[in-house]
Amino acid sequence: MERSPFIIAVSGKSGCGNTTVSGLLRERLGLRLINFTFRSLAAERGITLQKVLELARDDPAWDREVDQRQVAMAREGDCVIGSRLAIWMIPEAALSVYLHASPETRARRIWNREGGKYEEVLAFTQSRDAQDTARYAELYGIDNNRYDFADLSINTERLGPDRIVDIIATAVKGLRDVCP
């Protein structure tokens, strides 16, 4: 009998550390990383993230393309998938992890990474959160503010990425000890 892929699904809103943690977890565990996002799609198409977000607001095909492609990639074999909806879209994941932080902390991280004016980044982050929540509810019936079903919920406010990866890696080790 063929074994199902060992998938670790990591989700969180923009600025929670999803990409960083998923990448470090991939390195630590030696798994493939799936992190196909609107940003990836924008780069593929040669347009800005802002433009993709504008297009996605009126055309659900953008969300569906990103979601379908990343889920298909994840199901090809053992991996870490980091995406906004991974824990909802891959219910068979061996481990589901939700990362969260306040809008202010997330905006500060995005501002540190991308620059600009902090107040504008905070306003954009809050607007994007609201748009994402509305789209996910309409497209999939998902409430991305409800993540109590996740195996792990980690507040990333005060923990660094390495410590967060330690926590997740410990949970993975426990899973592998129980279900080799």
C-alpha cells in the first residue's frame, strides 16, 4: 500500500513569520518547501503584488489558481507547505500549524522587510486582512480567523523563528515516534 505524503501545513496572515518559519523548518527537516503565493504569481506574470491583489478582489480565478497549484504541489510528496490557507486546504496534513501575531507586530515586520511608512503599511495590512477574510469566506466558506482546529497555534509576537521551528520540530518528532 502506498504511503500518503508527510505534509506539514503552516498558515498565518501576512507578517506572522509563515515564510521564514516554513523555510527554516524545511532546512531542519530536509523536506521540500511549497510556498506558492500571490507574490509568486505576480513574479511569474511580471506584475506587482498590488496589481494581483486588485485583480483577485474581482476575479476568484487568481485565488483558485494559487490554491490549486500549491495543494497539488504539496500532495506530490513529503513537504512543508507555508500558505495563508494550507491548514484548511490540506486537511490530511500530518501536522497543521497556525502562526499569529497582532496587526501592529505584523505590519512592523513587513515595514522592516519592505520599507515605506509604517502607518501606511499598517493600514494596508489591515485592509488586506479584511479583503482576504472576505474572499476566503466567499470562495471556500473558510473563516481564516478561526483556527482552533490546528494542531499547534503559536503566537509569534515574542518568539524568534528558530524557537518556533524548535517547537514544530519537537511536535514532528513526536508524530514520527508514534507513527513512523
